[in-house]
Amino acid sequence: MSDAVFVYSPALARFELSPDHPFKPERARLTFEMCSDRGLLTGDGVRVDEFIEEEEGVLERWHTAEYISLLERAESGSEIDVEMLHHGLGTAENPVFKGVYTYSKLAATASVLAARAVAAGGSAFNPCGGFHHAHRDRASGFCYVNDAVIAILELRRMGLRVAYVDIDAHHGDGVQEAFYDDPDVLAISVHESGRTLFPWGGFEKESGAGSAKGYNINVPLEPETDDNVFMFLFSEIVMDALGLFQPEVVVGTFGTDTFATDPLTHLKMTNNGYIDAVAMLRSRFPRIAALGGGGYNIENTVRSWTLLFAELAGREIEGGYGGALGGVLLGDPSIVGSDLRDMHVYTTGKAHDEIRERSEALIEWYRGEIRPILA
């Protein structure tokens, strides 16, 4: 069996965008520690790729020289000017902080290392990655560089057929931008609808351009979508499209902000649907470069990413429920042996019926407009 690789740099978790910023890089360290405590990082079939230094020229693989120069100028954390703001640096979403250039290079390097591990066989996880909003010349949505695009380009450079699967609550607009007219990459994003959530796009009719029409698939979810509806769409659209495209490797952004516990989004999922989707994906396409993405309830993110790595490694984690939704009981993730799964939560009544109807319409649209192209 090929290795499941946990790609990790201790330096990444030491950065802080700002004291009150919802994105916390320390999630990577906490996930690494929980995986270690659960025995997931030792034994046959797993390994840790720990690195210290960033790879030379890693950002130049996609980002413009002008933008990289501005990011480097922001390294001190004390300089902001109009040109930086024009490129998204120094905003409330993407504040300038000490070490921002180094942080960006380290995150991109981690995803390149994950891509190379997957190219060699097996799967890999970089928890400090999945920065899918960064554009070629602009920071956006907590993302300074687009490590997902860089990882895909690395795999393409090695001659591999690549699909991108994004189940973060936010639309992967930066990745869509990069490959919108490229039929050699199938890009799929399942996310809360742009009618209710940043970046306010990712509608189903955004389906690629020119010869790549049909190779960009968006699956917008209605607010309050639960695990059942999510899995229905994941099976009928995502897995079907992947089956037609037949990628050799999958790059995925696996944010946990789809959960009902997340403070920034409006979906009603738990980590049960999340892990069921990863398991379904891995059963068909086991070579997965998994990247972290969003997730702003830190405890739930850490538990769920631990489950994610366990799934990639083919390991079982036993036990009863470790947490419930709604703030009554979040569980104690430090207790070795406690289960990491959420209690189930479902949308019912009229809201459920409306969401299900919208989901069925999405599937019919996919079957009529996209599937014939891929087939």
C-alpha cells in the first residue's frame, strides 16, 4: 500500500494574520498534534514530510512578478500603500503581517510537496493550504497565494491527468479563473450559493469557456443544506463527472466551513457528510492531494481534519460521539479514545423540501448541459 503523507512545517502555525482575524494558521499544528496523539502518524502506510525552507521560485509558477514583488515588500508587516491595496494586500480580509511573504511561500511549498507525494502514489494532506480565492495578481478572501493552482500545475508538469474537487463552503473562484479555458483540468466546486456567501459567484452556468466548456462545474448549495442533500449532489454530480473524466490524481480543497457550527457560513452539514464524501472519493480515486481550506470553528476543524487524514490513511477511529451541534456539547478533543464524529443534524419541513427540489433541478441541469460534453 502506498503511503498517506502528512506534509507539515512547524513554521506555518506560528504566523498570525491579526489577533482578531478568523483565519488561524495554528489549526495546522493542532491537527498535527491530534493526528499524532491518535497514532495516525506512525506505522505502516503513513509518513510525515516535515520541511523548514520554502522552495525557490514556487510563487512564480502562477503569480505575476508585480504581485510577488508587492508581497515581498509586505514582509515587514509595517508597510501598506495604495498599490498594495489595489492588489488586495492590507485589507481587513488580507491584512499585511510580519512574515506574510515567507508564510505564502511555505504554504505553496507544502502543497507542491503534497502533489509530488501523490504523483509517486498514495495520498497526501497539507492542512495549511487550499487558498482557493487568491488570484494571479491579487490577494482575496484570506488567501495570499493560490497553492491549489500551483499544486495542479506541478502535477500537470509531470504529465498527470488532474481533477480539482473543492468542498469548502466558499466557491473556489481563484482556481476557476486559472483553468476556466483549459479542458485538460476538470474543476468542480461544491459550495454555498453566491447569492448568500462570498465570493458571490460560482453559479452553475459558469461552466468553462471555449474548448473547456463543461470542464468547470459549480454546485451551489442553498443555505441550510444538510449532509443528506450534500451527499445526493456529491454522488450524482461530482462522482459522475469524475467517472467520465477519469483523472489520475485529484487535488482537493477540504474546508470544514460547510458545518452548522461554522460562524461565517449558513449550511447545516456535519463532519459525517464531509467524511462520507471523502471516503466515496477515495474509493474511486485514491491518489488525492488534500488541502485544508476554510473552517472557523477551530475545534471542529481539527477533529474533522484528523478524520480526513485517517480516511486518507485507511485507518479506523473507534468510539462514541465526541460532540454535538448547537453549543450544548462540543466534546473534549484532547481525550484520546473519544470519537471525532459530530452528532447528526438535519434540515426538515418546508426548508428541506425546497432545498431538495433545488438540488434535483441542479442534477437535471448537469445531466442536460454538462454530462453530454464530458461523455
